[in-house]
Amino acid sequence: MPIPRLPALGRRSLILGGAAALAAPAVARAADSSAPGGSTIRLVARPGRAALAGPPHPETAVWGYDGRVPGPEIRVRQGDRLRVVLENRLPQETTIHWHGLRVPNAMDGVPHLTQPPIAPGGIFAYEFEATDAGTYWYHPHVRSLEQVGRGLYGPLVVEEREPPPTIDRDVTWVLDDWRLLEDAQIAGGFGNAMEAGMTGRIGNTVTVNGRVPEGGFAVRSGERLRLRLVNAANARIFGLVFEGHEPVVVALDGQPVAPHAPEDGRVVVGPGMRVDLVLDMTGQPGARARVLDTYYARLEYKLLEIAYGAEPLRDRPPTAPIATLPANPVPEPDLARAERHAVVLGGGMMNHLEGALVDGRWLDAREMMRRDLTWTVNGTAAAPGGHVHDPLVVLRRNASYLLAIRNETAWPHPMHLHGHSFRVVARNGVPTRHREWQDTVLIPRRESAEIAFVADNPGDWMFHCHVLEHQAAGMMGLVRVA
Ligand code: C2O
Ligand code: CU
């Protein structure tokens, strides 16, 4: 897959890293003025500075929650009420979308659709119940390609009511991909139409928890980790290989799945997606092991090194089998009765597009290009910030649906549905092994996926590609649950 070569910080100096002895930093926790059974958190979206590249590079000017990248990790217990008061000190309007959480529509953070955008200087209070345990994240839904691209995102962990047994340590890695210039500042050119029609904005610098992880990730022999991966990149898909280790996937997009080894030993995380792993630290004290990202052929690189300390935690990791996490209260779709809808993804480079419906009007390809629109969902292209769109589908509340999504384009798309988790029941016509619950389904080029869910959450919900440049260039629609 072609990734543009970029006039920027060299891969060698950044992605491959030097030998500085920095540990992969942990994410700061959100300060929580919690009453039992509830949490109130204040977040300020504002410019800040972050040592993304680490010394000797200068700090990078970013936008972050509380000025930090990533924003503070919000942790609540399943069933808790979470209240987050957001203050906007950005030079643009903003909102927060609680990616993957099944929140009431008015809390979903989609500007002009579920709330007015928060003006600079404004405040908005989000409040909802954390119904599902798992790994989620939060980010703006206004001009996402730039706001998320400049660092506005944070992890949100909903802990199980009973902590899962035999886990020694719970670790979050928020992955991001940046396009930095020689002086470690973020390159402009957000929304470049050429890349929008291809891979989206792929960068040249990969961070874990807001830092190029040069010094390695410190572990102890015999530990059993729960590792929560969050892909906050605009466009980069990660495919992680843990050399010498056997990660076990226990949750996808927050939702439990039967524990299993990832396909081909590689953990694939598309933009917007999360994967929870259980990782047994089977190496010897003092050992090092590489974590590689091999997703793009011939563009493999070392993400970081696992660095074993001299002191083991115990002789070997727990031998108890890795338990399936307790299921969340997601309603089970009735596949026999589910109403079937076809969804076709079209457009992009290397496809011939005649035109599309935009805000109810037919535009030919040239007119679309003039508006930087290049992708379609069922022959329509939605511009973000474009006001009321006609829904792609109108669903009856509490009925079961199956969306058969066909990707007729030459690029992969991580398609995200707001307000619901869905089961991925088939790929290319073949039933999936795990019938995994997801909120974002990665569909390779020219392939298809069938997703099924109960439309139990009333309101207007976005359905869009999480390659943020694709979303901005039309690959978005609205699903109405009436
Ligand atoms: Cu994480 Cu509508 O997006
Ligand atoms: Cu896409």
C-alpha cells in the first residue's frame, strides 16, 4: 500500500528511535471529585506543549485535554454515572464524542445534530451512565481531522464490577501517528484532498501515550498484563507483533470476546478501534523483546521494546486459564428476524465516480471535487458540518437489523456506528468465528462485512469511516432510530 514519503523528521530519528533510557510513559489519571457511584471531571480543551519526540527535539505545540497528550485517562466503574464538564479554550468550536459508549443521543457530541457546538470560551456538561465495562476513548467531533490530529483525545476505561482474576497490572497504550516537521512541530495541510482520496493522513512519527517510546516498556518476568490498545491515529492502521510472546485478545472495542490468539499472531487495530490483550511476560529477567508494527508491507518498524527488569515477579506467569470477561448488557439481535439493509461504500482514488447526492442534490464528480468530497455511502456524500442530512436508513426502535456493508473502493475503511455496539456476524459471506461485538468494523478493500444489532438507542446517529480524512471527504451517513 503506498504511503506518501514525507519531507519530515526521518524515520530513523523518530520512529526507529535512539537509545535514550525513557520508559513508555503512563497516561495520567483524570482528577476525580467522586462521590461513591459517580464521578465529576473537569476537562479543558486547550493548546499545550508535549514532548512527543523527546530530547533532543523541542516540544511540540499541540491541542490537548488539559493541554496534555493524551488527555487524562478517565476511569469509572461499570454502572457509575460520569459527569464531565468541558471548557473550550481552543481557537475553534468543539465537542466531545464518547467513542464506543452507548450514551443517550443528547450526550453523543455531534455538532448541529445532537448538540450545538461549544464556542471558544464556552462550557458543556456531559453526563451519562457507564453501562458497559471496557476500553473506550473520547475525542472531538468538530473538524476531527485537525482536532484529533493535533492531540485532542484521551482514553476512558470502564472497570468491570468485579476485577478480572489473575491480572497483575492494567496498562493502556494510546497509539497515535503524527506528521512532524524537522523542528518537531505538527505539519499543516490537514484535509489535503489528494490524501483524502487515498490512505488519509499517514504521518512519520508514532507515539505511545504521547511519546516516541524510545526506552522500552518495563515489565517483570512472570507478570500477567492486561494491555488496552487504543488507536487514536487519523488514518494509520496498526498491526502489532509481540516477538517471543503470545498475546491473547480478550475484548474488542470494549466488548468481551472469547479469549483467542490474534490471526497470524498479529494484533490489528484500525483507527478508532480498541483491542484488550492479556499478555503473559514469559521472558527471563533482563531480556528484551521487540514489538513490531508490520501492518504495511515493507514499511515495518519497531514500535518499542519490552524490557524485563532484573527482579522477576514470580517464576512464571499464572497458569490459570484466561477467563472470558463478563458480558455487557448489549441486547442480542434476532438474526432470523433481522431486517437486512445493503450499505455500499464507494468513491476514492482508483475508482470511477459519476457523482453523488450531497444534501439531497446530485453533484457530478467535478462539483464534488470542488467541495473536497470524494467518498460515498449508498451514493450519498455527507459533508461534516453540513446540516441536516437525510438518513441512510430509518430503524424501528428495539427491532433487529443486519447491515450488509460492501466496500467497493480500493482502500480499507474502519466504519464506526455511534450509539450502538454491533455483532460482526460475517465477512465476505462467511460467518465469523467469534461473532465479535464492535463499534468500528475494519473492512479491507473490495471486501464486505455483515453487522447485526438491536436498534435500542433512539436518536440520530452518525455512521462514518474513522479515517478522519475519509469522514471529512464524504464517507459518512446518518442512521435514525425512531
Ligand atoms: Cu470516534 Cu464519530 O467517532
Ligand atoms: Cu475510510
